[in-house]
Amino acid sequence: MDFTKEIRILLSSNNYLIYIETQEEERLEYILNKINDKQLKKKICNWNFIDGYINNPNYIHKGKKNPLEALDIISSNTDSNIEIFFLKDFYHFISDISISRKLKNTEKWLKKYKKYIIISGQGKQIPYELKEYITDIKLPLPNKREIILEVSRLINHSNNKYKQVQDNICIAYIGYTINRIRKSISQLVALNLSETDIIQKILKEKEEFIAQTDMLEFYSTNKTKINVGGLGNLKKWLKVRQLTFTKKASLYGAKRPKGILLVGIQGTGKSLSAKAISTEWNLPLLKLDISKIFAGILGESENKINKAIETSESISPCVLWIDEIDKVFTQNINNTDSGTTLRVTNIFLTWLSEKKTDVFVIATANNINNLPIEILRKGRFDEIFFVDLPKFNERINIFQIHLKKVRPLTWYKYNIYYLSKISRKFSGAEIEQSIIEAMYEGFYQNREFTTKDIEKAINEMIPLSTTEIEKIDKLRKWGHSGKIRLA
């Protein structure tokens, strides 16, 4: 629902105390004034902690640094021309017992005289005893219409220079606040960049501010195709669902996929698949470092997982990659962390089931045994795939991919067929490493590396399937048991 429409409905349905969570105070004030001018046609009285009331001559500077007095002024107000009291950052004070009690008393007065208190701030800190009195909503980030309006100013300033890439600029600004968009546009106007460079500059800015979360890493869409050897079933599954992110699919009624869980042996291409999917689907990629969610302060971990979810939703459609999910979300919940891990797990699982935004989740795990049963049931992920060690034909493909990277003109001179035969039970990462080792040998001897050098590297390397033979055999047996889909 459109936020302006949501506020109008709240104001006309007996919600007299409203808390709006936002970091865009100026934008919220603009929206409230617009609603007031169209619907209420009355005055809005603004208050902040430093200046008190600032736009009403009867109360100018009253309530300065005194939130209780600010509420007293509201309940003694006789001006029928004032209908909304906008209290900025007032949520900082509502946990105080005197403020809490005064808000409850004031609500009766608000009902009687049909007036409203709107509180703004960041973070959900509504005390339990006030939840029945205060309606809590969130101001969403700018929608497409608002972004287009801001970008049109850039187009006008540049004498229509960026008209051809206007849509791409608007997409790049998804997830920005209005203030951040305006600051960015001011810089872009001054820099006078080319059409290509302007998109890259915006994406670089986005990468930097997402990195400030300290738990998410942003990868913009890469035009260079990433080749992943093997995984035929997974590739086919993804190809069928790729077009569901189009308008045509929406009109058809096709649901967009929620995500996949890739389980398998280390080095078999699970992580590379996340990057490849992002590139193939032309969607930005966010990597969530789940270990950084957990902080020492009680309640901070829950705030962090909510922030990570909020950030990924704000730039949707996108791909959210969670690597080695089995190291954090386990059946054996740590009982010594005051229930933090359990609460974070529940927040994440609830979101996986209920998310409405176009965030395609790719989670990877090396072992499925310790994952909670709730994460494996249908509805969390669309499908769970087992990524096995590459077969002979897949190894041929992997050798070809990696040799083409380092020797694009002469890769065919290497005996890939023979190398694939002798590298049985090698992972894709180990095959790549054998080529790297061969290159070291050739470079050291001041000559081109050969098939013999790669053969030597393979013979000297001890693959994970040998060092961890019991674990790998057990995992592969489970992967081929028919209980999970093969990638």
C-alpha cells in the first residue's frame, strides 16, 4: 500500500497516537504537510527537543528540552485549527514512566477532540504497556515515482545528456533515501561524467554505504558471464525460473522463486554459483556475513538481522547470498547466549516464509545434518540441491573453463581428456589449484607450463575426498540417497 494512503487511512480510523519509524525526517514532514493540506486542511504543530514548538506563535519555543511539558501543551490546547502535533525523535522519551503515563492520559483527550500525535524516530522502542495505544508503522524508502522525480532534475541539469540511461539511473538509486539521492545528484552534476561512468559511480556509492552495515557486501551486476562447470540440473532449474522477474511473468500470474539451498562438498562451486546466478539474471548480489550478525549487546543481534533483511529488501529485486549457513543456524542452539541465536534464527526463518519482496536467497552449506528441520521444509526454500564432486564430463568442462582463463588462445593444446581421467574425486577448486601449481612450475623454469606439469600437480595433491574420506563418503551417500535433488 502507498504510504500516503496508509497515513490517510490511519488518521481516519481512530489512530490518535502514531509512531513512524524513519531516518528521513524531512521527507516525512513533507508527506504529512501534503496530507494535511489535502485531507485535514488544518495546521501541523512541530516540536523537537532542542527548540521546543517552532511553528506556532502561541507556543513558540515552549516545551524546549522538556518532553513532558510538550505533552502538557497538547492536552491544554484549545486551538481548533491545529489537528496534528508532530513530535520529532520523541520515541527516545516514551520509555520514561511519567511520559508513558502522560501519553495514555493524553490519548483520551485526543479522542475527544479528534487530534493526532505523530512521533518520528529510528528503531522500534515502543514499550509493551504502550503497544495498545501507539500504532507503529515504517516510512518505506522512496518508490519509483519519487526516484524518477529526483532523477528528472539531474536530466534537466545536464540538458538531457543522461536521458538515454534515465531508467538505469533510477534502478541504481533503488535503496537510497531522498537526501542521499540529492547529495549524489549534486556530485554527479559537478563531475559531468559520461553515461557509462555515471551508473558505475552510483553503484560504487551504493557499495560503500551498504558496506557500512559491516555485515553485507554489495556486488553490482557484472556483464562478464561467469562459467560454472557441471551442475546441469541446477542450471536447468534456474533457466526455467529466470523469466519470472519480468512483467510478462507477473501478468501470467507466475510466482517469483524464493531461493535455493546448496549443500555439498567444499570447493564444488556452491559459492561461485551465487555470483553466476546474479550475473545470468542481471540482478545485484548481496553477500551476508551471518557471523557478523552476533554482537555482545543484548538485542543488538536481532536488530542486525532485521537491518540486513531491510537492506536487501530495499534494493530488490536482488540476490542475497548466505555462505556456510550451517555454521550459524544449527539444531544444537547455544543455551548460553540468552536465546539470541534462537531469536535470530526465528526472525530469519519467518522472513524466508513470509517475504513478499523479490529477494532471491541462495544459501550454501557443507553439511545438512546440523541444520534445523524448520529451515529444510518447503516454503523456506523452493529447492534444496546436493552439489557433488564433478563427474568425468564435468571435469573436462572445468579444466576447459580454467585453462581458457589463463591461456585463451592455446587452451586446446592441453590434454584435458587425460587430466580429467586422473583427477577423479577432485573438486572444481582442486582442479583449478592443479593448474595454478603447474603455472608456478613452468614460470620457475622459465618456460610454458604443460600437461605434464598439471599431471604432476594432480599426483602430488591430496584432495579433500582423501583427507576427509569418511565425512565425504557419508555426505555423498546421503546426497545420492534420493532424499535430495542432485545439482
